[in-house]
Amino acid sequence: MLLDDAAAVAAAVAQAIVRVAGHSAVARGHFNLALAGGTTPRAAYELLASDPSVVRWDCTDVFFSDERCVPPDDPGSNQGMARAALLSRVPISEHRIHPIACGDAPAGAALQYESELRRHFATHQDSLTAPVFDLTLLGVGTDGHTASLFPGDRAVSERERWVLSVGAPAGIAPRDRITLTLPILNRSRHVLFIATGTEKRAIVRRLLSENASAESLPAALVRGLESTTWFLDHAAAGKD
Ligand code: 6PG
């Protein structure tokens, strides 16, 4: 989906989340949402928060695609950003917010989050392909990473574990992270990618080209079970 600017992208993403949330609540009585980190989604989160009535927060569970191993009040915290922009401003119960708590041992924290996910989606545990998230929102880095799945990292080729601890490449801080892996990301009914600004133009062009998955760019390996939609502004799409 091509929008004029970042504000229009935020509005379109917020509307898409409302649409899937409403359909999920009617069809299944709940809405399982995985939020993206980084900075791009913040405007969409703030728009969602501006009218708390548009999503049935009483039957919504919020998860995170990844987390940086910093305190929740650190400016780099994905949980912190989502709480400030959205979760503290809508009527969602704390037990329906599922943050990734890194603690002092990222590997143990990854196992802990995976156990929480498997408990929450227990009804699907016996099926390797049943959906888990109704919607997963993801950003993309200029190197083609998404969540904290970085090009060439072993976590990209993980096919069993749902959650792993990883180290971001040199130059990308914070380094210690916890990330969802492709086996669970690809059990989302709907995946929404969001990218804005000219700095994302080159990677968006590579990702939307026909040989993107051959390059093993992590963002090219994520596919929703029902839909995968890119929300781009003209700057990121190279149309200005
Ligand atoms: C993270 C994110 C990551 C992010 C991209 C884009 O924790 O860093 O999950 O995948 O979405 O790096 O980040 P921006 O939106 O800040 O460009």
C-alpha cells in the first residue's frame, strides 16, 4: 500500500489494525496482536490510542516481535515505546500485555517468553501450522532485518524455536536482544510491514524485487498465512 507520507502510513496502519481486530473479535472472540519495535510504528500506535473505542481491548492480547535488553524506561525499549504511545492510553488489562523481559540472562529470557507463548497458544501446540497471531506488525532495517532477525544470523535459519536471544551486528545498538523467529512469525494470519523515509528506499526496492528471498533477507522470509502487506510512503517507495 503506497501512501503520500509517514502520517498517511500511520493512519493506514492504524485502520488496518482496527479492521483485523474487529474481524478477529467477531470470528474468534479474541485478537492476538504482535507489535513491532523501533520508531516507525509510534505514530500509528498514537493514532490507535487517540480513540480507545476502536479496538476491543478487553479481548486483545499484545505481544512483541522483539525486544532490546534494556530497562523498560530506556528510550530504546520497544515495550517502553508501545506503553507510552499506546498501551498506557487504552483500557487493556496488564495481564493481556506480554512484554519480553530480558533480565540478566537473555537466553533464559528467550526460553521464558517461548513458554509463555506456548502456554497462551496451547490449543495450537498440536498443530505445526495453525495460526497464532491474528496480526503481526513489523518494521524493517536498512540491512533487511526485521524483528531482531539480522542477515546471516543463525536465528534466521531457526526452524523449531519460537524465541531466541541474539546479538545485533556491530554498530546496531542495543546489541543484546530477544526476537521471535520465523516459525512463529509465519504463523500470523496477517503481517503488516511498515517503512517510511528515503533511508528505507534501497532496502524496500531489494525486498520487493522478485529475488529478495534468494538473498535471504530476513524481512523477505516473513509471510502471513492470509496476507502480507507493505505500508510505504512515497519516500520509502522511491516515488517522489
Ligand atoms: C527493533 C525492531 C526492528 C525495527 C527496524 C526498523 O527492535 O529494532 O523490531 O526490527 O522494526 O530496525 O526500525 P525503525 O522503525 O526505527 O526504522
